[in-house]
Amino acid sequence: MKMEAFCVYQDRCKKEVLEKLKSFQLSDKQKSKIIDHLIFYSFLNEQRFSESYVTGKFRIKKWGRIKIRQGLISKGVSKEMIKNAIDEIDPDAYYETLKNIAERKWNDLDNQEPFQRKVKTLRFLASRGYEQDLCFDVINILINE
């Protein structure tokens, strides 16, 4: 079945599968039957999708919790699954990642005046989805070095 292959290639959420099914001219009953089949045979698993999404966005793209949460909300994942998946991020690894990308950005802006350097680094970290309090902590460490 085409939708099984679609789900095997990469973990999918229910919303992505429904959007793909819209491209086929199927009735709502047929779409529902396909979704039920995919869930029953574990081709479609929202929890597995959430966990792989969080892992990929954090480890590969270096996104923060806020941006990951927003991405999962846009995919139609439940708040409980989002919380469970995000709680799987190791706090020490999270802080180290934040510190590394902040340091890299800080060093790239070494020719800027101190205030601009701080603002641009904070804006960059916020755009990556990191929490404001953690960003300020890291920036203060960088300033004092």
C-alpha cells in the first residue's frame, strides 16, 4: 500500500498522512479506514513521531524547546505527547548545545560593539527557540570571559 511506504520512509503524524490522502480522491470513510489500518499495524504512531521529531530537531538542527514545541503543535500533536517528547531531551546536553551555538555566534560578532553583539546573539538564540532565561545566563557567561 502506498501510504504504508509513505509512513515507513519517515515517521509521520496523523495530520501529514491526512494531507497526503487529500491528494487522492477518497471519501472520508476510506481515509478513516486507511488511518485506522496504519495505526493498527504501527505504521502511524504519534508518540514515535513526536520522539523522532524532537530528537532530529534538537540533535541535527540544534533547535530549542520553544521552536520544537511550536513545530509539534503545527503538526497537530497533542500537548501531552509534546510534553513527554520534549522531556526526553537531556538537560545537560541541551545547555551544552545552547552554550556552543551561543559561543559560535558571539565569536562571529567580535567586530560589533558590545551592546549590539549581545542583542544580536540573544535574537539569534531566540530565533532558534531557546528560553530567554537560559539565553541570558549563557550571554552573561560569555561577557565575563
